[in-house]
Amino acid sequence: MDKRAKVNKGVNAARILGDEVVQNALRDLELMYINDWKQSKVDDVVKRERAYANMTVLNDFIAALQSYVDTGKIAGKQLERDSKL
């Protein structure tokens, strides 16, 4: 992927992460998974494992978007530097 495409991907990812509806959905999912864990019975290992897996996927999704943002910023700085040469 070329640097301009990385910049565009990063801008789009930042827009998604910054969107209020997306932030609310991510927060609501996180709270739901935490509540599932907290409200699980002592012997309900499956429910706790599912809550943990869901939280892991949610965090991986956020981390992937943040990685796109960071990569886009780096590519943008590289393009700026290249244009000065």
C-alpha cells in the first residue's frame, strides 16, 4: 500500500474512532461484557470465558483501528519529508 493510501486509511480510522455513535457502541459493549462477567455464577465458566473472548475481540478491533491511525500519521510525515527533498 502506498503512503497516500495509508494516510487515507488512517484518516478514515480516526473518523470512525472519533464518531460519537461508535464510541457509545464500544462503551456499551464493554459495559455489557463486564456485567456478563460480574453477574456470572461461580460455576458458569462458559459465560466468563465468552465475556473474556468478547472483550478481547473488542480491544483487538479498537487496537487495529488505532494502528491504522498511527500508520497513517507516520506515512503523512514521511510524505512531508519526501516533498522537502
